[in-house]
Amino acid sequence: MSATFIGIDLGTSGCRAYAIDESKNILASANSTFPLSSMENGHIVQKPNDWWQTCRIVLSELLHIIDNAQVKAIAIDGTSGSVLLCEQNGKPLTNGYMYNDSACKSEAEQIKNTAPAESGAHGASAGLAKCLYLKKLINREDIVCLNQADWVAGNFLNRFDTSDENNALKLGYDPVQRKWPSWLNQLDCLSILPKNVLQPGEASGNICSEVANYFNLPKDTKIIAGTTDSIAAFIATGCNMIGDAVTSLGSTLAIKLISDKPVFAAEYGIYSHRLGDKWLVGGASNSGGAVIKAYFTAEQIESLSQYVNPDISNGLDYYPLLAPGERFPISDINKQPVLSPRPNSDSQFFQGILEGIAKIEKLAFDKLMELGAPYPTRIVTMGGGSRNESWRIIREKRCNIPILNADISEAAFGAALLARQNFNDAIREK
């Protein structure tokens, strides 16, 4: 029988798991939703125990389909910047403050005045701002601040002292020096951050006996250091060479590019994650599919797409934004949307928006190259916009490189690939 590897994705609204074999074939998948986020004193929160209970349900369902005895490793990804405080034994002391909560503004100002500009911990939605806020609520020393994926992985290990280099970035981790930086001492929080920070794909330890018995899994099943959900989705696309890029055409336009060197430019919203011996650089524009949906229904988009002519530009020089303000590739909080003149033809207006977002994508890759990253050799697309073939051609002509659609971009599949990677690395070392 073939070895089996499991990836678990803790997303915005639920949990998904994939099981794959040594040849990367998908053996099974399962998913379930979390209870909706709620508000707590102006903050967006979820209950950590809901994460764990949903994870157990999903994994149990998956294990009913595959051969449990063949499971070799499990890796977990989670939403970047979602954190909680817990006791050293893992008992939650707070709710999970979610990635999209940006209410910790005074803490973000503290970080701004302390952290170097290139740190990934800047911003009110970063994990470190929430960590500082929660530390004021729970005035104890014997506590740990963990990311969502860290805490769920800790339940498998019965050990709550470990993170990975990608999730730790927004808590202030320095991926260049590969350690917690000394400036965190000025914020009096270094003592409560995870003691161990591993590379994604590195073995954290064996599953604990209690959890192994509950799921009827082998006692030597490895728990592998995971990553963030967006990086797991990147890994799922199969991109792994310098120059490979992924553009996510969702509500916003998000770009990630594999580089041989890091790029840090907080003023443009650009930061870099380690990815093995390479770097994943990128940023996110405020433009994207949400602008299209503000003007057209799903039915209209499908209908108008038939009239788009990717070979002939309509000459409308749009910069599509929902509201003033842009972060990447142009940094201007007062940047105005440009969506006029609007032609009488809806199809021409629609094509103008597509071309405008394609222009921003090209500007983004030009900005990354200007700051030291390579220009992409190919772009893989994921997200809802990847289904529009005319848009793909428009973008390909603008960027002047091949643009492909991802065969799969499920974060749980990317996490499963991380679990498999560790197994294969261990085999090679023997």
C-alpha cells in the first residue's frame, strides 16, 4: 500500500482536509463549516474550540475513506494573523482574534514606533497587534500567543510551543535572521511567543498517544510544520521555480512570486516569506473582482464575457477601485478610482475594467522587479477570475509571458504536499 499524507486547511469559514499518496494523487477530501465569526468588544472573533471540533469532524470523515494505517504525516495551514492566548497546556484564555480584525490601532502604532520598516508585523490586522492587545487583557506570564494553525497543530502534539516561519511573520519573526528579533523585548511580548519556529515542511514531532488512539492513527504519524492558507494555496498550484508567479483574481488582486532574494517594502505592502531555500514575495492591490461585481451581476458577467475581444483594446485607461486608496503596486491612500469615461456599451465598459486590472497586474510585477525580484517567467492564475478565458488572454498580452490556470489551488492540497515533502526528505537522508 502507498504511504498517505494529509493536509488540513483552516480557512475563513471552515475546515477542509485532503489525503494524497506518494505520487500526489488525491485519495479523498472532506470539509465542514465553522460557526460564523462574532463581534467581541469591537473585534472579529471565533472560538478556538470550534476550530478543533470541526477539524476532528473533518479528519474523522476523511479517515473513514482511506486506510488509516498508511498515514505517515499531517500538516496544517491556517489564516494568517489569526491569534489567541492560551495556557502552556493549550487551554484557550481568549477567543481567536481573526485575520480580518483590524481594531488594534493603538497597538499597531506601538509596533510602528518600534519595529523596523521591513517587518511583516506592521498593521492593525497583523498578529502582533492582537498579541499586544490580548496581553493587556490576560495579565499573566505563563501564557503563549499562538496562530490559528499553531494551536490546532498543538492539539495533535499535546505541545503548544511551536509555530512555522510563515505564520510567525506577522508576529514579528525575522525570516532573514531566522529568529525572533530583539526589538520585541521593547514591546514586552517576546516571552509569550512560540519558543520553536520551524520551516514549513519540517517535522514538529509525533502525534500524541491520546489523539492517535482517538483517530486510530499510527503512533509514529508525524505532525509537520505548516504554513498560512494563502501560501498553502500557492504550493498547491505546483509553482516551485524562481520566476514562477501566482495571481489570485478574487475580490482583490493578490500576487506572489518566487524570488532568489527577499523584497521588503512596507510602504508598498510588499513583504517576503521564506519558501525552502527561496523567497515568496508579493502584495495585494485594492483593485480586483469586487469592482466588477459592484457594476455587474454574475449573470451579466457571464453574458458580457462573450463580447470581450482580447485582441483589440478599447483604449479606456481605467484604474478600477471601489473607493479612494491604493496600497500595491502604487502606494497612495488618496489614489482615486478611474472608471470614466463610461461608454454606452456595457460590454465595452466591462472590457475596460478587465484591461484596467490587467494593467495593475503588469505594474505590480514591474514594481517587484524594480525592487530586486525577477520578472516572472510564467503566471499561474487562481480565484474566480481564472475562469474568464478572454481576461486570461488580455493579461497574457499585457504581461507578455505565458499565463496558465491552476489545475488545483486548494490550500488543503498544498498542506498535504508539505506533509509529503517531509516524508520524502527523510527518505533521501537515509
